[in-house]
Amino acid sequence: MPNFPAVDPIPLPAPVWLMKLLHILTLALHFVAVEMLLGGLLLAILFSLFRSSPSARVAARAIAKRLTVVMTLVINLGVPPLLFAQVLYGRALYTSSVLIGVYWIAIILILMLAYRYLYSFSARLEAGRVAWPVGLIAWLLIGSIAKILSTNMTLMLRPEAWTKLYAASAAGRFLPTGDPTTTPRWLLMMTGGFAISGLWLLYLAARSTFTAQEKTFLAGVGGKVAALAGIVYLAVGFWAYSVQPDFVKAGLVNNSLYHYFGWAGYLWIASVVLLILLGAVAGFSRRSGALFSWLAMLIAFLVEASLTIFRDAVRDLTLLGKGYDVWDRVVVTNWSVVGLFLALFVASLGVVAWLLTVVARASKTMEGAA
Ligand code: HEM
């Protein structure tokens, strides 16, 4: 049985179930933002190529401008799950992060570069200049961050690969090879980007900032993209599941706790089917409106939340099979600190929601003045 580093002697200050709940909630929100960024950017790049279509030009500009805000959400919504993951899985996650240290640290640099190119993409579109090359650079950089994260989140589950990787470079210069789960998992996030961004366009199609013609364009293209990408997303989801080890698949059915989490897999399939149906109805009828907009938001959250729960079960069962039980921790709950944390957490979500409405109102005013 492979060895994990010794557990931290300091007890957990809150129950494992609470840490997991907050971890899953914040990670699901991170994933919604990540998918909007990955898919939305590529769609904006494609729209920017259709320079003769006024609606495509407006859509490219509108998405690009919003993506700079979405990037902020990606980063800020990535911090809480990182903290919870370190508390719950630190012995595995710290080890894998150190083993690919050069790439792990490089994320910060790549992120700053991607941000810079994202702003440049938006500015060029606003100025009516050719923008796709800088947009593509930003997308490649962002996709490579996703690849490093998928690599780390799968390497943390393979203690049997750690010694060899450390022997190859103690400085963390190499990425691991030979894990059949890494690529499908990364591609699942990449294809999910199109599906969720299709829903995002449906949401945008109901905004009053757009003309009737632009709304029809956004609903038509967004719906069709969601429907088509949803089918590919389902296929990649089945692939990512099929490459999991047999003991993990068995645990998702038989384990007394994790078979409940296994149901999240069915919820994910049902949500993606809903996504495809909504996309097809909106895409082919080219209709938009408040109902489509709300349904799009709800389905986007359901898809990512169910995926996050299922993914969590896959991780716990994989680690359990290798001797790491995430529930086996000494917990000494400090309820006053937990209470304060929860109050601040809810307040900060409220502040983020308020900030988003301020940004939306400000851009509406600026668009009206332009
Ligand atoms: C452009 C920037 C980013 C992209 C494209 C991105 C993308 C992703 C992807 C694709 C995954 C899933 C990996 C997998 O399991 O296969 C992931 C997980 C994660 N990301 Fe991000 N991410 C970005 C930025 C960040 C930042 C800045 C943070 C933290 C400050 C962060 C924190 C996390 C954490 C903690 C997880 C996994 C948590 C877990 O498994 O428990 N991400 N991200």
C-alpha cells in the first residue's frame, strides 16, 4: 500500500461534512465561471472573424468585455475550493503540487499573461481592429492552465507514481505520463465550455442592451452551440467515467455513502439532456426571453454542481482504495469561528452579487451614452 505523508497533528476546526459541502459549492461556482471563460472566449474569437455581420461583431465585443469580469470570478471563486481542498486532501495535493512544482508555480505567470491578452482582445474589438490572434493566445494560455490543474488533480490520486516522478526531477520539471484519466478529464472541462457558453448566450439574448436582431442572433447561435456541444459533452463524460478504475466504479454503486454521490452522475446526465433540449428549442426557434434566461442559468448551475459532486466521489473512492480516508480526521469544532466564517461567507456572496449588478448597470449607462 503506498504511503501518504503523515497527517497534520492539528485537528480540523470544523466537521469534514461542512468542509466538503463548502468545497463542493464553491468549486461548482468556480467551474461555471471557468466554462464561461473557456467556451465564451473561443466563441468571441469565432464571432470576431465574421466582420461583415453586425450582430456577430456586437456579440464578440459584448462577450469579450464581460470575459474580463468572468476572469475575476474564475480567480476569486478558485481560492475557496483551493483552501478547502488543502485542508481535506493536503497530504495528497501538496505532494502532487510539489512534484510538478515548475508548472504549478507557472500558473500564476500564465494567468497574468492570459489576463493581459484578454484585455487586449477586448480593446482591439472595441477599436475595430483585428483581434483573433491575441484572443487565441489568451485561450491557449487559459487552456494550458486547465491542463495543469487536471494533471495535478489526477496526480494527487496516484501515490504509486510519485517516487518515480521525484526521482526524475526533485525540482518538479516534468509532468506525469501514463494516467488514462487525465486527458478525458481535461477534455470534459474543455467541451463543457462550449455547452455552458451556449447557455450564457441564451442568457445574454434576453438582456435589454441588445437590439431585436442581435437577440435573435444570440439565441439562434447560443442555442445551437449548446445543443451540439451538449451531445459531445455527454460523450466525453462517458469516456471520463469509463477510464476510472474498476474499484472506483464499484464504490459508486456499492459504497454505503458514495452510492448516494453516484446518483449525481445521473443528475449530471439529466441536466445535460435538459441543456441539449433547451439549446435545441431556443436555437432553432431563435427565441429569447426571461424564461429561457432563467432556465439557462439554472441548468448551468445544475450541470456543474452534479459534476462536482460526482467528481468528489471519484476522488474520495480512488484515495480510499489507496489507503487515504478523507473522513478519518480528528475534529475539534470551534463553532464561534465556524459561525463567523459562515456569516462572512454569505455576506461576501451578497457583495459579489451586488457588484455584478453595479457593473451591469454601469455598462448599460455607458452603452446608452455611446
Ligand atoms: C484561467 C484560470 C483557470 C482555469 C482555466 C481553471 C480551470 C480549472 C479546471 C479545468 C479544473 C478542473 C481540473 C480537473 O479536476 O480536471 C480546476 C480545478 C480547480 N481550480 Fe481552477 N482554473 C483557473 C484558475 C484557478 C485559480 C486562480 C485558482 C485558485 C486560486 C483555482 C483553483 C482551483 C481548484 C482548487 C481546483 C480543484 C479543486 C479540487 O479538485 O478540489 N483555479 N480549475
